[in-house]
Amino acid sequence: QVLLQESGPGLMKPSQTLSLTCTVSGGSITAKDSDWRWIRQSPGKGLEWMGCIAHEGSTFYSPSLKGRTSISRDTSKNQFSLQLRSVTPEDTAVYYCVSNLGSWGQGTQVTVSP
């Protein structure tokens, strides 16, 4: 069973850079045909796909985030990470790391407030 666990700050101020890490166990982030995603849900809104990193390291991002997003990985730790630059209160959400095999992390709340 693949397990994912997000970690990162819970409270941020506008203009800062959000950094979240997802630790994966029970499966490898380099496993063939796997990809690893960041998805968020803002209060009162649906799920928003932010981007992903494929098993070979290719990255894909949602255009709606206007180039503020970067996803990277550390294969030695079996982790992948999200950076979201210049956060605003509209980036307040629960952030999830997700595997294309159907496993979700429990989610981590991020609140952006002056």
C-alpha cells in the first residue's frame, strides 16, 4: 500500500514562498508509469490540480497558477516537493499530495494571512 504524508508550514504571510514536501512509503516515486501530484482545495471550492512530476522527472503545471509553481523531487528520500511563490490569501487551502495510483495524503492546511 502506497502511503503519502505532507509536511510544511501551516501559516504564512502574503508574498512568501510556500514549500511543502510529500514523503512516500510503500512505493517508489521512480516506479514506471507513476506520477505524483499536488492538489488543493480552497474553502468552499472544488479540488484544483496544481501540477505533477512523472516517474522519470518531467514536470507539468496548471496554467492557472501563472508560473508560480515548481515541483521537484529527492529520489534518495523518496520525496517530492511543491513550491508556490508569492502567496496571497487566495492560496489558503488544504494541500494534498496524490499518486496517480489512487493514494492520497491526509492533507495539510495552509493559511495565508497578513
